[in-house]
Amino acid sequence: MFETLSDRLTTVFSSLRSKGKLSESDINATAREIRIALLEADVALPVVKDFIAQIKERAAGAEVSQALNPAQQVVKIVNDELINILGGETRRVRFAKTAPTVIMLAGLQGSGKTTLAGKLSRWLKNEGHAPLLVAADLQRPNAVQQLQVLGERAGTPVYAPEPGNGVGDPVEVARRSIEHARHAQHDVVIIDTAGRLGIDQEMMRQAADIRDAVKPDEILFVVDAMIGQDAVTTAQAFVDGVGFDGVVLTKLDGDARGGAALSVRHITGRPIMFASTGEKLEDFDVFHPDRMAGRILDMGDILTLIEQAEKAFDAEQAEKMTSKFASGEDFSLEDFLEQMQMIRKLGPIKNLLGMMPGMGQMRQQIDEIDDRDLDRVGGIINSMTPDERRNPKIINGSRRARIAKGSGVSVTEVNNLVTRFFDAQKMMRQMAGGMGIPGMPGTRR
Ligand code: GDP
């Protein structure tokens, strides 16, 4: 997402890099370029206008810094304004003082509501809650069943109408689900409601009736980012028809432009709370305006990366690895495998690299990375004997042929791995040398 905008802005900034000082015409030219970049990204016109006005005012204003060069100043201003447009502070879920907290989902059919219900329940569970999913979308065929499947995958119980027991009345289902949640000790209730293909009075009325019956603590408007400018119109219709507290953007993986994300908050005044980036339950996260701005400006999303790394890394394991290097033991294929497994836990490599600063220029190469390559490497190492892993120097021609056969790859692939491993080992030695770790082979002192 945001590739187009990101690329355009990078070009704008790089043309400023050689300037010693920004003249008024430089500022105007830059503002014009940013304007085009935003329009191309499908950002709504009123948002673009406000954005540009802010940039111009601040660039020309008193806040000219001695510490930053002109290009850096503009990047900083654009970054600040992007954060602003995206909503400023991260907006967290507000939990009710007395359980259960009721979260109601509203949005058009196909916006990804039901999928989101599953994702949200999984996320809440990971945060230590005991959510209940409620199937109050009785309009779309299979919506109830779809929610049941998702609930099963997320490990969340689903409250659905039983035949002959208020079937057909979503308001009644929603009302009863709250009672049920109280009895069954669920502290959060997520209500999936029916959408329509377009904005529709009947749909709005039903959503409003459910709202009045269950008095939600949070109404989340779910919107497909791929519908572009229509997202803004739809959001406005839901503000008027049902009202909502926060926005969830879905299918951000499919939209390279991201204009909806940049417009919806400014137009509706409601914060974006979550973002969905795929069909799987885990393709979902809290929306952080500052991190998103950083990603658009290709400054990398270091915070997200660190947070993910913290979740995946086993502190004890990392400690073991560090002390091992410090004690002068050589880096073995076993360590290599262990590290690879740690990295794999962080998720798809593509996503990981995408979060690193400056990787925007390498997008195409990153897209070609296939996680299965890593798994193949794991397979090759697993086919080695413990001796071979600890001391790869002994892996001669006949051993390579055996390993290739065992892991179902060609001998060339085994050769490549061994060569790459020796390179990595050399690098580790140099790094340890550079850091002056005592006793490490190859230490330069
Ligand atoms: P609902 O009608 O609003 O309940 O929408 P669904 O949850 O059934 O979603 C409609 C379609 O969009 C399904 O095929 C989902 O798998 C897909 N979908 C939902 N969220 C995402 C997302 O973030 N990315 C992508 N690529 N597809 C999604």
C-alpha cells in the first residue's frame, strides 16, 4: 500500500537534497509536486487542499531549523502533517467499566466485516480478553456459517440464532447475545451486522436498531480501502445513518494508492483504529498514524519491527547466542538454522524487509523473495548429521550428494548453501572482530 505516493514523495525530496536554502518558488514547486502525488494516490480533494496549505505555511514560517537541511525540513513537515491527517495519536479500544464491552461492526457488504470480526476476536484473545462473536448478519447467505468457521479458527465462541428462536431478527439476536455474554463470562462482544452492496435506508435502519438495542461502547465502521474515493462517500453516509466511533480499513494489501486511508479520518473526524492487510486472521493490526506516515515516507517502520521482533524472539535463546559468540565459539550451521527459525517467526520476509528504512527502492527485488526458499534451506540443514552442522568443513562431495538426496534438492543448492554459510561465518567473525569481542577468532586487535 502507498507505493505510488511513497515513490513520488521520495522523488520530490531527492530533488531538494542539493539545495542550500529553500526560496519561495522552491516551496511552491515542492508543494505542487506533493499535491500531484496526493491526487495520484486518490486522496480526496478537500484533504489535499488542507494538507498543502499546512505544508506551505509551515515551510515558509518561522520554524526554519538550523539543525536540518532544507530537504530534511520538508520531510519533517510532511511527516508531521501526514501523522496529523492520519489521526495523530493511536486510538485504542475503549473498554467499558462493567463487562461486557460491546463492539458493533457496520459497513457495506463485502467490506470485510465478517473477516474482521474473526481477526478482532483473535487479537482481543491475544490481549487477554474473552471475546464472544455474534452473528447478526442474517442477510447475506452463509454469513453466519462464515463467522462460525472464523470463530473456530480464532478459537472464539460464536453466538448465532438457533432455528425457531428469534430467527430472522438480528436485533433480537444482538440483544440476547449480551445476556449470553454476561452468563458465560465474556468480557467483549463483537457484533457482526448485515451490509448491503450499496448505501441503503433499510440497512441503516437495521444497524441503528441494533445500536439502540445493545448500546455499543464502540461502533466500528469497516471500509474496503480498494474502493478509493467511494470510501469517503460511504463513510459519510454511515456517519449520518448510524454514527460510528472508529474506522477499520480493510484490504490495504490490495491498494497501492492508499487514498482512502489518508482521507477518511480528515473527512469524518473519526480515527482509523485498525488496518487489515490480507485474508488470513493474522493480517491485522492496530493502526498507528505515526508508523504509517513513516512507512509512506519510506523511513521504515522500525517501531513495528521492534515490537514484532520482541514478540517472536526468545530472550533466553538470544542471550545464549550472544554469549556463545563472545566466548569465541564459532558460528555453526546449527546456529544458522536457529537464527533462521527465529526470523521465520516474525512473519513473511517480504513484510519484514518492507518495514526497513530505504527498502522502498528495492520493492521489486523484495517482491521476488519467496519464503519457501528459507524453508528449503531449513530442509537441507535438517538432512545433515549433527557433526556436519557443527563442523561444516567436513561436508565433502559425497556428503553433499547424500544431503541433496535426503532433502530432495539438487547438489548445486547444497553447494550454494554451504558457500553462503561460509560467507556468513566470515562476516560474523569480522563483526565480532570489529566489536573487539575478546577471544573471537579473527579479532583485529
Ligand atoms: P462482509 O460481507 O463485509 O462480511 O465481507 P467478508 O468478511 O465476507 O469479506 C469479503 C471478502 O474480502 C472475502 O473474500 C475476504 O476474504 C476478503 N477480505 C477481507 N479482508 C481482507 C483484507 O484485508 N485483504 C484482502 N485481500 N481480502 C480481504
